Amino acid sequence: MSDNILIAIAWPYANAQIHVGNITGSHLPGDIEARYHRLKGDRVLMVSGTDSHGTPVTLRADADGRPVEEVYQFYHNQFLELFLKCGISYDLFTSTHTENHF
């Protein structure tokens, strides 16, 4: 019998590029765990997203002279591109700008 597995990864702030510590400390281990359970035949949901609110994002936007929305979208897209390059496969990677967060 297969199990339902939820893997919820920490949400990086959208104020800077993800560094190797973020990848090796949370995103990669979560992906490995998800792959293991999928190979076992379990039903896996691996989720995370970009934290597009809060002080770090606001400070970056102020420093860059850009709107918060623009800054968050830039880094969110960079995160997605990096995950694709690393072969990390999220079932859902969203942001705190989605309707369910509001």
C-alpha cells in the first residue's frame, strides 16, 4: 500500500540569489526524499515557494529603487531556473503573492 507523503521545503526570501547552503540544506535533501518515496510507489507532494513579503524583500526593493513586485518576480524566476538546472522537481512552487496567501 502506498503512503501519502508531504515534503514542505523552507521558503527563501526574494531578496537575493539562492546560495549553495540553501540548495544543500533544504531543496536538495527534500528532492532526494521525494525521489525515494516516488520510487517506493508513494504519492508525494513536494511544495515550497518564494517568500515575497517581509523586511528583506522591502529593503532590497528600496536599495534597488524598484517596486517590491518587480524584485520578487525577478528572484522568483531565478529560483525556478536554478531548480530546473539542478534537476529539483517541485510539484508546486508558488509565492506569497498568490491569492491563497492574501
